[in-house]
Amino acid sequence: MAGGGRRRCRRARTVSLSCRDEAAAAEKRQLRHCPGENRKGRPQLRPRSRRRVGRPGSRHASRSVRCRGQSTGRRRVQGHSRQQPDRHVAGQQTGGHPRRHDCRRTWQQQVRATPSGAQQRVLDAIDRLEPAYRRLLQTLVRIPSQAREEETEAQALVSEHMREIGLTVDSFDVDVQALKHLAAFNPSPRNYAGRPCVVGRRPGTGGGRSLLLNAHIDTVPVETPDAWAHPPFGGAIEDGRLYGRGACDDKAGIVECLLVAHAIKDAAVELEGDLTVASVIEDETTGNGSLACVERGYTADGVIIVDGTWPERFIVSHMGHVSFRIRLTGIAGHATSGGPNPIAAVGMVEEALRKFVERRNAEHAQHWGAKENPIFINLGMVHGGVWPGSVPGECVLEGQYGFPPPGSCESAKQELRDLLATVAHRSDWPLRAAPSIEFVGLETPPEVGDPANPIAQLLSATVRRLRGATLQESVIVGHCDLRHYTRARERPTTAACLYGPGGGRNVHGADEYFELAHLRLVAGNLAGVALEWCGVTRDR
């Protein structure tokens, strides 16, 4: 997910898993060894329904976890371990005080209970397969797939792995001619040949709802490799963290999608609904990869984009974005010619953009999630001139404008046009020509989803049931590909959200990393959703 995807909702009350020590401590509190060994020689874990801690009706039901720097309160942490489904489900009150989460009764009555045997086998399979998928993530990180037409080798590995785990694979390039007439298509200067999207499908037996898991293989470029303590394409593992460009954003998401599909097959579980995994390109730029998948018919009743969140967060809403290119024109000549030099106007344009943002935020006067002043303009690229002894003929600024609803892409573009026209009429404008602006690359309107949509509710119930944690909505200033599924021309769905791949830091920056402990955790949650949503045909 691009730009600002990991900002957190101020309303959230759960404790973050950013600290591995606290998560490990929570795990120890949640797990107690039972006497005896299982057939693999490991201590058996006592099912949650047989533990004192958290048992409904007991005085331990509200036991909380306290992290350093956090005030006490009834906050819960997702443990890294699995637990047996709670026997005390809604509608089966066994005495004592009422359950704290009575709100889940309505939702659980609407879905079929997943056979516990199937669920346990899938979770066991995730445990067995997880080491191999750590290695797969490390391999993917070592293959550069920057959004510079570099995705070919990484997608070939994804396609090969999909076939190995029994998925029916469709690998295809983005067809510009088939998409260019669509309002959602964003023109791109890059060549799409040999940069495929890869979709793997596991057909269901019939009668269930379909689920699509989406993640993106493209990453932002590495600007200064020397600024990294760990090589950006080395895949180094240190203290439970895997370092590298794209480790967290979003190759971990792709690996988790593959792990879910593999674990379901390995556990010999048959789903009633279709399960589809899409590894797409250009999430970071145009979004045309997901658009191409949707137009090729890869939609579903429910969609989870595995990108942008920690294990206790989900996303259904993001701001609008437009990318722009401002061109300042001077007169090229010798360094002593006097120009005018277009670089001399950069400061004036930057100041005008900054004051525009300050004014817009003052007028908006509303938070967007946790962001007090959500409206922003980022200048990400400046280039001009070819020689220090020459006056450049032009200077180009490229950036991105983020805006909340009710703004639209067209109104945002007009705001920038009007702003530059005002700047050009200033008496101290140093150039003979007014600045020009064009809009290239990303254009996405604001997306405001329903946090109570069916897939988000099921995900929340699954996280609570498997992990004993409360899922919270995160409203972001970044952008993602949700719009292509919620606004699809055919078979749109509101049952869509972002969830996963888990914790990490420094996305788009130096020393990006992913918390490896969250690989198994998030995959288990996604698998639980898949079984409930699609339905299980056979349980043996």
C-alpha cells in the first residue's frame, strides 16, 4: 500500500504488537502446558475453554495486559499462538456473568460454524509450513521488484509456487488497449510487456461464497542504499525481523496469501466457495494491476487486500490522491546569460503549495482518522538542468496531493490549476512563462467503506475467537486498490477490506522490515475467515 498506509486510528484501544517482548509475554500468559506430550513430542496446549484466564463467568475474564509506557486498562493483545475454539460461544451461556462481547452473537448466528476439525488441521498445517514460507519471503525480498518494470522475476517465482501448491494459474500482462477507456484507468509511462499480474484459483465444490485475497509484488524504489544498515535486497533476519525493500510492503502479504491456500490444501479441506489469490503490479503507482484483474473477471463475493495493517487493524477507508507534474520554463544559456533560471522559481512554488495546504486544513477542521491535518502535498521529485555551467531550460517538480471527501479528483486538479495561475500573476514571479501542470500516474477518489460490512465483521469475529483480541478500524491518509473491487463494473462488492500482513516499520524508507512472528498469526486469521466465508464441504 502506498503513502501513509500505517497510520493508526486515535479511537483504537487495543495494545499494538509493535513490541515483541510484550507480545511474547502475552503469549506466555495465554498458553499453559497440559501434562503429557502430543504425537510430535511437543507439550500439548490446554484449550482456552479449559483455562482459568479469560474463562466466561470467572473472575479472570477481564484480565488485561500492560505494556511499558501504557496505562492500565482492559486492553488485549493478540497472542502468537493458536487456541482451540471457545466452547462458550454465543447462545450457549453456561452460567456466571454474561459474556463481555454480546455484540458478536448476531454475527455468529448469521454464519455457519466451521467444523473444528477442519479449522484445527489448517492451523496445524500453517505451523508446519511456516518455516518454508519464511524462506520464500526471504527469497522474494532478494529479488528486486521496484516499480520500474522490475516485477518479472518475482512474479515468475510466485507463478511457479502457485502451481506447486495446486492452484490453477493465470499469468497475464496489463492490456492498455482494453483498459484505457475506463475511468479507473491511470495512464502510465511504463511498458507493461513481461510484467504480469499472476492469479491463482482453487475452485470450490459449489454452494459457498467466493473469497479473493489480493497483495502487490511491486515496491517503491530504493533511493540511497548506503543509508541502510541492512542491504535493501539482502533479506537479512535479525531479532525476528526480516529486513529488505518490500519485506512488509507487500511481499509478506503475498506470502501469507500463498500460505493460506497451501495450508487448506495440505489439510485436505474442501471449500464450497472459490478461493482466489491475486499477486498484482502497480499498487504503488497507478493501481492498474488490480484493475486488470477485475476486468479479466477476477472478482469475488468477499475481498481482502493483505496490505497496510498490523494484526489488530483493518482498513475500509482512505483519502483521495492525484499525482501531478509542474513544469517551470526558463531560457537555457551560459551560466552568465542571466536566464531567467527556472530553478529560481522552485522556492516560490513550494511556498505557495505549503500555504495552500495550511489553508485547506484550517478550512477542513476535521480529523481523518488519527490525522489532525490530513490534507497534504508531497513534492517527491525535482529535476532540471544538465550542466552546472549552464542555465537550465526547464525544471520539473513531481508530487502527490492527498485530499479527504467530499473532494473529487477533478476538484483537486482544479484547485492546483487555480493555485498556480495565482502564483504566476505575482509581481515578483521570476519567469516569463506561467508554470504549467499536468496530471500523470495515480488518480484515485476518496474511498469511504462500511466498517460493519460482512467480511470485516467476520474478520473481527475470527480474530476475537482465535486470538482473544479486538479488531479496530484504521482510517488512512494513503491509498490502495479497494476501489477497483467496490466499484467494479461487474460484480462489485462492499464486503471488502485491507488486513495484514502484520507489523513492521520504515515502509518506503531505509531499513524496512517485517515482524516474522506475524506471518503465522495473520495467515491463521485469514485461513479462519476463508473457512467460515467459503464454507467447508468435507471434514474428516
